[in-house]
Amino acid sequence: MMNLTKQIREQAKKLLEEKKVDLVIGFGQGTELARTTPVFIDSPEGVSALTWGPFCANNLAKYLIDYKNAPGNVAVVVKGCDSRSVIRLLDDNQISRDKIVVIGVPCAGQLEWQKVADEIKPDAALKETVDNGDSFVVKTSTGDHTFNKKDYMLHRCLVCENPNPVIADFTIGEELPVKNYAERFAEVEELEQLGLEEKSAYWDKQFSRCLRCYACRNVCSVCTCALCVFDQMKPMWVSKRTNLSENTVFHITRAFHVAGRCVDCGECDRVCPMDIPIRKLNQKIHKDLKDLFDSPTPGSKQGLLSALGEFSLGDPEEFM
Amino acid sequence: MKAKIVNKGQLSGLLDKLAKDYDLVAPVKEETITLFKKISSAQDAFLDYTNSDVSPKGCFLPQSEKIFSYTYTGDSLEIVKPESAKKTVLFGARPCDIKAITTLDPVFEGEKFGDEFYSSKRENTVIIGLSCSKVLSTCFCYAFGGGPCDGTGSDLLFTEIGDKYYVEINTDKGQALVDANSQFFSSENTDQLAKDKEELAKKLAGEFVKKVDLTGVKELLDSDFELAYWDEDPYKKCIGCGTCTYVCPTCHCFDIFDFTTGDITGDRIRCWDSCMYPEYTLMAGGHNPRPTRKERIRNRFMHKLKYHLDRYNMVGCVGCGRCIRKCPVNIDITKIINDLKEVAQNA
Amino acid sequence: MPNPTALTPYPVTITKIVDETSDVKTFTVEFDDPEIMENFGNKPGQVCMLSVFGEGESTISITSSPTRGKFLEFTVKRVGRLTEVLHQMEVGQKFGVRGPYGNWFPYEAMKGKDLFFVGGGFALAPIRSLIDFALSDQYRSDYGRVEVLYGARSVDDMCFKGDLAERWPKLHNTGIYTTIDRPQDDWKGHVGFVPNYVEEVAPSPKNKVAIIAGPPIMIKFTLPVFAKLGFKDEQIITTLEMRMKCCLGKCGRCNIGSKFVCVDGPVFSQAELKGMPKEY
């Protein structure tokens, strides 16, 4: 992991020195041992702030939109899932290919920082992280800790489809094999078994916790509307009040608004302060898209039109 | 200051009685989340927690509340106000969250105008605090004069020591509750427990991980609004969600809107709002004094560290650390404070 | 005693509507309960929250001086949902009012001085209360010369035409200067932007207070003119607008630095503004 960190820094430094980009967006050490934070490096000397490891859960692709009108080019460090966002943003015409440089890093999985932090002395300093195949070894100033991936990785990493970025101008490190620890749609299938009332009760319980902070919407790389329908005043579709009815409208509407474009990066799940399993909604739609249209995950290849945004005259029309 | 003891075995009896006599609000666990809710029996309370995910400020400033109902035709108007607050006990709030409520008091009760909704809840609620037994890596209440066993603002403060709770009675309201439920409060000698509590406070004080130093920060913020610091992080990484403001126990911004319930009837509702949203300060003509995330981030931190202090002589942060835990991009107020301190030193 | 602490408005009935321009109307209202007006105690410069139930509330300055009678006048521009509905209302209909909120023009400190008012477009409304206050029978002798310089985009955009053309010029020791941005056939008066007209009129700063209200761009270019003419920061008063919801200093959004426009404003002197962040 240290080696990869070094390589990322070198690549970023080169791009900045050669003025190929004005800015590199990457991961930097956060304020906790097990966290990173997005960093914005605009000088070759600043690249020492960049880091890499199993605490780099953020999807940095969406920040590219902030710089789409900036005069220079921007580089971004992406994992496999993030790179699907980059493709989706390109296909949505939110950013242009010639203004971005993609530094792709094959990713062996990301750990849930809260679970890791619970087991490490809080004032320990991070020395190194090592990928041991089925586990990560986190070396700290107060000792080494091993975290097996199956129990400590983010849920979405257990069913990772693209450990290697699907778009990259530069790839850092070796490509990794696909390795799944769970069935991709196991949780969706579990919910599908439930009866209507049970399903409804399940989601009522989840949505009643929603604070309507909109972290899920703001972090989503395909939620890019200039004026979100939920911010509109005229007409006011939902108010700022949290109640089950409006919360449900928000979540289900958003899931449908991104349907067919959601790249399943799982950020919505990660950022929710109330641990609402938002991704299950999107996964259900992904499963349906696979079952009905044999559609690959959006963003996994450039030029894939969104399954719900394309039609051909040969499409079946059973219900018309 | 008087003190009593509640044996651990008696706590559920006390909570069950309080749940009968009052609206009892206590921490509950819903899957992985701890929040404060009204409970009907002691078994619903979840006390094995460090701090809740959402603060108990909702007891006094609910996420949404009805200000009044109206029937309005343009030619006639009728307004019906809601009932006043019920008698409530807030049990199990941590010292930082209780201190936060005291920072909200001057906003709602100390400005030129009062607030009947907040005041009636405040008057009708007995706050029973619960000292911390553990410090999280994100806690820093000490930086603002608080502490894990600090009773400021609580009517009663319970501290868990061994198989007992050491109960400090801090106000008349607290005394009245003890008197009305005396069967649960033992009058054994509390001298040893008082000493044990001091030991606990000392022990916990040594466990803070975050080192926060406010030296020079207020003066720096007073002197220069256009610090170059705000042009860098943290605004670039901020995604503009409202998470920090909604989990924060001292944030008090709200929105007011009308919700129609029929052709001529409706409710006027007050609900939480966030200064991180772009439309927070958007004016009807389209002008926005805080048009980008930079202005909004600067405003949030200046409010916490300067504006609240200027207006009410109390810092706007209590060091609960929730914003640090919940921020999707790890924006950390303690880092910002320490960064500003460095800027002040280098100036 | 009406309780200004409540978020609950009092019903008022519209007694008169004046169409100032195609999108500006002045509403004269009276409280259904006369005791409320008796004890209202509004001072020039203060604002109220107008409630159109179903749409919400809006902060509008009281444009009438308390010396003019037991009513309130609000001049409302049609800019959004609420004002749209308000503009469709008729005499005899009701809406809600709560207030008075905010600080007021320092009319005590202005005593003995000449007053020079500058207003642009619809923004003459917030300072009109002070103009009428100073020109009232009750207080006229407390103030010296009262001058009003007013500019609008065109004749059709001019508000308070009656006051500017007839009522005020007839009163003792007043000077009225009106201008429009570009020449028009039916306009024989001055043509030019407000800041330039102020420079032309060149009021002397001696024993004078300047009170300015207008769109941000007009204020931006007018303030330097007064500075050039020798006015000190303490001699220039303005009134600000911000998005407001509670008007009670609680909802947090109208702050400029540590001050709330709804409680510490909306009236500020240029000297005060210089000590506040430029975030308005």
C-alpha cells in the first residue's frame, strides 16, 4: 500500500510539473487513523498529502463537476466503482473527456472505518496497510491489527464487480482479480421474499429515521440536476419536514430518478448518518434491469445508453 | 448541593413510574442507530451507549412542529394554536448535549423576543443527565469548558459507579422529582461516591484523543472576515448536505412554511433547516449573499466559533463530535480550530 | 397588549389598494382588533411579517409613518408565490400581520438636521415612512429641509407618483428630484441614473443626514458619490433586505456576521456596515 501511495504521488507530481493538469483530486489522511478525506492538490510540492489504502471509501468523481468550467485540466484518483461514475458523467455530458485525467487504482476493498476504529487504540498513528488477500493488516504505532475482509469491508465491496478501473489514463499498481464474498443481489432477494405488508413495514422503519439531510443525493455522482426537484419552491413537492410520507416520496423518487444511470458505487449507503440501507433500493432496480434487459451495470463501459433512456423499434411491447 | 443514590436494580422501576407520570424520553436503539424517543416502559431504554446519533435537542426544538392551524378563505381567518407542552422527563442525555441546550436558551428566550413553543417545553421538562463512562475519539467537550461528568444545565445528574447511580440534585425541579419518587432514591451516605465520581471525571479527562487549542482563534476571526484560509479546504470537499447541522446539538436554524390540509385549512409548520443549503439565504429576486459553498462553510464555522459567542457570551459548539463522525468527507471542526490557531500564530 | 413574541399573526382587513406600477401595489390595512393598532407602536423603518395562509410569510417594510393614522401601509412587489396571491386580493379581504420588527431610523439623533433621501425603483417604500414622519405636523419642526431624490427605470416603474408630484412638493421646505433612466416622450423631467443625479444635485454634507434605499447595484454606485461629496460614514443611513423567516432573531438565516438583520437592522449606518462582513 505504501508503494502504491508513492506511485500515486509520483504520478500526480509529474502531471502537475508538466502542467498537464492544474489540480489533482485524491485521498489524504483524515483526522482519524481509519479515515481519509478528499484533498485538492494544485502544486507539485503538495502531492505528499496524497495517500492510498483500505480507508479510501469516498467516490471523488463528482468533484469533477465543480471544475468543469475551470480553465485548466483536473486529475482525479479513482477506484473501480468510482471509475464507473467517471464514465457515467462523461456519457451524461456533465464533464468533457479532454479536461480530465483519470488516475486509476485497482482496489482490493475498503474497510468500514467505524468498525476498524472500535478495535484500535484511538491515539495510535497509522504506519502502513498491507493487503493479505482475504484480510488487511493495519500497522499502527501501537501494534498490528488484522481485519478479515468478509467481516470488516464495506458491504458494497463484498460484491465488487470492478476491482480495476474501467477507465484510466494511468493505472497505479497491478490489476486485481474479481473476488466476491457474497452474492450480488442476496439482500434484494431476501426482501423480495417478504410479503407486501412486511416489505412496507421494513421500509417504513427505515424511512422514518431519515433526517432529510440529502447527503445521499449530494454525494451521488449521477444526481447532477442544477435545481433538484426536492429543492423546488414552486411547486413545493416536498417540504423540509421529516415525516414518513415525505421521506418515502424522497427516497423512492430519487431511486427512480437515477434508475438506469446509478453506477452502484454505494456512496449513498456509506454517507447516510442514520444507517438507512439506501443502496438496497438501487440494487433492486439494478437487479430488475439485469433480469428484464440483461443490462450491464451503468458506467461499466463507455457509450452504454441508460437502459431506461434508450429504445429501439425491436423492443417488446407486451403491454401496449 | 444534595445527592442521593439509585441502586442499579431500581432504575427500571423508576423509569417505569416516570413513563406513567410523564412523557418519558430516553435513548433507544433502532438497528445500529441510537436516538431519543418517547418510551412507554423501561425495557425500551438503551443506556449502553456512548452518545446518540441524533442529539436530544428535538425535545425542545423538534424536527418539525405545528405553530398553529388555520382556516382561511380570504374573507375570514381563524387560527387555532396547539396545546402547550406536556410534562416530560428527558432521561439519559449526556453532559455535552445538556450544555448544548443551555446554549439554545439565549437564542429562544434571551433575544428581544421569546418563543412560547421552546419555553413551554423547557419549563415542562425535567432533564436527567447521565455522565459518560467512556470517551470517544471524536469527543472534545473539554475544549469548551465542559466535561464528561459535568452537571451544568441538568436538573439531576446520574453517574454510574459500580452497581449504583450517584445522583446529584442540581435544581428545585430535580428535587421535586426526587421527592415525588422517593421510593427509588436512597439517602445513604454519598461521600465515597462523590469521590469516586471525581476519580471517574479525572480518568475520562485523560482519555481525550483530540487535542484542541482555541488560543487566538476568536481574535483572528474577529480581525479578518476574508481569511485566505477559507479559500482552501474545507469548502472544496464539502458536498453541501445538511448532515452536520442536523446532528449538531447547538444548531437551531429553522424554516417556516404552510402545509395545506384542505381547500381552506392548513397548518403553519416550523422545521429544521440548514445553512449549508444554497437556498437558505436565497432572496426572492434571485440575489444570494452566500452563493457558493465557500461562503456557507465560512459562515457555519464563524457562527460556531465567533457569532454565537458575540451574541450570547457562549461558544456555539459543545464538543460532542457528532459532526466529525457523520461528515461524509471528514470535515473536522477540531482541525479547523487548530488550523486557525496556526494561522493566528503565524500572523 | 399584542404579543410580538408569538409566531402567530393577527388578522387585518384591506381598506385600500393603490396600483403603483404593473407589478407593485400599496395595501392599506387595519387590524380587525383596534386595540392591536392602539398598542402597535411601530416606528419609521420597522417591518412586519405578512401572512398569506397557504403560501407562507413575507417580510415587508411598513411604508406608512405612524403619524398618518391608525392603519398600516405595505408596498408589495409581485416577485414570488406569496406576493402573487396578495396581488390578487381585493379591498375587504383579509390576511395576517405580525410585528413590528427590527430597529428603526434614528429619528431622535436626526433632529435638527436636514434630511436627504435617495430611493430607487420600488425601494422608496422602506424610507417613505421616515419621509412622512419628518414631514408630519407633529414632528415637522424637529427637522430642517427634507429632500427626496428618486429614480426609476421609466415613468411606468415609478412608485408613489402622487406623493412625489403633488403631496410632498406642497409641504414646507421640501425639495423633490425625480429622474428616469432613459428619455421618454411623456417625461419632461430629469433623465439619468440615480448616482449621477445625486452628483449633479450635489447635496452639502453640512448638518445633513443621507438616507438611502434601493437595489444593491444602485447603492453600490451611490455610496461613493456621497463619500465624494464629503459625507461621513455616520451621516449615511441605509436599510437592508435579507431573506427572513422568523423576524425574531432565532431562525438564524438573516445574519450578517454576528448581527441579525431582523433584530439589529434592517436600518444600519454606513459606519456600522463598514464594521460588518460584506455578506449581503
